[in-house]
Amino acid sequence: MDWREQYKNRLCTATAAVKHIKSGDAVVLAHCVGEPPVLVEAMVANAAQYEDVEIKHMVSLGPGVHAAPGMEKHFRVNPLFASANTRAAIAVGRGDFTPAFFHEIPKFFREGKLRIDVLLLQVSPPDDHGYCSLGPSVDYTLQAITSAKTVIAQVNAQVPFTYGDGIVRISAFDHIVEADSPIYEIQPPKIGDVERAIGEHCAALVEDGSTLQLGIGAIPDAVMLFLKNKKDLGIHSEMISDGTLALFEAGVITGARKSMNKGRMTVAFLMGTRKLYDFAHRNPAVEIRPVDYVNHPITISKQYRMVSINSAMEVDLMGQVNAETIGSNQFSGVGGQVDFIRGVAMGDGGKAIIAMPSVTVKKDGSVIPKIVPFLEQGSAITTSRNDVDYVVTEYGAALLKAQSLRQRARNLIGIAHPDHRDRLTEAFEKRFGEKP
């Protein structure tokens, strides 16, 4: 059968499509910018017809109405990364949370450890040969297409056609809904003096030819401000945002020395503004591949001078990193932090960096130190004390790898906020019986 005939036979409205979701189903939303707003809205509108539908996803950028109070009879959220729209549901028990390394999620789908009955995703319109692109989100979404019993796709002309592994035939979709709607955007953050100082310290650790993993936010964007004089940098990262574009356009990012996927920026997903999505549209310099390839520590270990830069909520004087909880409350998730830190450690010549401000300033003006004697009770240990090479704040870079407990504590005190060093010094003296 011609693909156009297949396409026509599978077309339906969003309202009709979500009726294929049944009570008790496990529904997976495509990741991040791949989340299909029209399909999710239709599912929520049909909530009265469902009981105990489990909703799974990593980062979710939508309004999250399915996680709102009053929806718990119909939907139970069970994310693998806590986003702003699910934190409250997790905190009060309307939802669950499943910890997972990002690179393992496709395997969990394949092996049935994570049940997936229905996948909701959005894709680009088909090309002349009947192929659609998963656009900005290949990550776990590609495997979810294969593992789901029912696949419902929103075909959206706003989705860029990206290269890599996320190009699939329309025969992969059981139901197709044509609906053009804006895809989610994240605006560039404001970079302040603290972020600039952190960025400068991080950039000093990056050598020419290094391959970078950077996340989203003011600190990764600040790092890029100080990389303009570097040469032949590469990108192998779970994601990129708009901050990458200036370095690419300036010829700093060439990928010429990458060991794998040479000359291309290799990522699992995109998250930024329309400018980023337009840049990636049919651009052979950007390849978007599954997260079990991009984030697999073995893949990462093979890259030339791999440098990973991640953030944290707090770090204790032993070097234990909490990057995902505030006490026992789930704030985010492990994401790809440990994937990349372990991959860097397995390779040669790389550096694993935890970069963060020395303090958190809350909305009420109170200040909380991020380098602490002990992690707050109930906190998750995202990254062990054995894994991190450097911790960076606006006050400098502290080397941890291959350092004794006494020396790493000294190094961390040296980059803590001056107002909080006395408390750390007191803890050091109590533990080691001497001054730092």
C-alpha cells in the first residue's frame, strides 16, 4: 500500500485518538519538546473516561493538568524526572517518582521493566517518501515507538526535520492527528556576575579540541562566553540549547577532533528557542540520536578529551553530590549527570565538573550555602564522592579526584562562600582534629 494511503487511513481527530487509551494503561509522553500539546490536552479533556492511567515521562514542559489536584482518580503521574508541573503531586503522594539513569530508560522499555501501553508524541510532516522526523527529541522516544502497544502521533508542521536516528515511516504510527501548534520553547537565562565567574573558571579547564557536554541554564551559557578563543571544540551532549549557536557560528565548534561522529554535534534532544529549532532543521551538522547511544558511558568514554559540566543542589565536604532533591522532596532527577561523569572517568584526558554558585538566594532573601559539612537529611546522593573531578563555584575550582578526604575538604572550603567558611572550618576541625 502506498504510504499516502496508509497515512489517510490512520488520520483521526485528537478526541478520537485518545479514546484508544484505556483505564489502567501506562501512557508515556515523548520527552521535553517532543511532548504533543494537542494530544495531551485531548487526553485531559477525556479524563472522566479513565481510571488509574499512569503517566510517565522525563522532562515535561506542558501545563501538567493531568497532575493537578482532583485528577488523581483518573491519572497517576510517575515521572523519571521531576519537572515543575509534577513536583507538587510527587511531594503530597498524588504521584510517584522512579529514579533512573537516562541512558537506561530505552532498555527498561525494551525489557518491559517500564510498562508502556500508549505513546503520545509529535513529529514533523512526512517527506516525499513517507518518513517523519522526531524533531528535537529522539532520546527515549525512538525506543518507545517500538515498545508501545499503541502509538499516537501529532503531525505538527512546527516540528523541525532533524537528522540522525529519529526518522521513521508513518507506518510506525497507529493513529495520526494533524495539528499545527507551537512547540515548547525555553528562553535564554540571564547571566549575572556569579555565573560569569563560574563560567570563566570552568572554561579554564577546557583544552583545545575537547568534546563538551553542557546542559541548559545560566552557567552552561556563561561557560560558552569564555570559550571563544578555543579551537576545534566538539559537542557530544545529551542536549544543547541556544548558547551553543554562537560558538558554532564563530567556528569554535567544529568537531574536527572528535573520536566518533566527527564534525557533527551529537545530542539526544534539543531544548531552547525557535532559533535553535530552525538551526537544527535539515542541518547535517546536528545529529539527534537515542539516549542509550549518546549517554551510554562506553560511548562517552571513546570521545576525545571529554569534558562534562553539570550542576548540583549541594556538595558535602567528602565530595558527595546531591543534584536532585531538597531534603527528601524530589526537585528534578539524575538525568544524564552520572552517565557522563562515569563515561569521562572511563576515557582518557577528560574532566568531570560540577559547577554551581556557592550559595542559593531564595525569594525571601535568605541565603543557603551549597557546600555543606553534611548533606541535608533525606537528600539523594546523585553522584558519589568517588566520581567527581572538580567542583567549581564563583570562587574557583576545587580538585577532588585522587585527593584524600582531608585534602578535598580543604579544597572545597577554599571555594565556599566566605560567609560560610567558618562553619565548614569548624566541621573540618571536629572531624580531623586540626585546622584546614
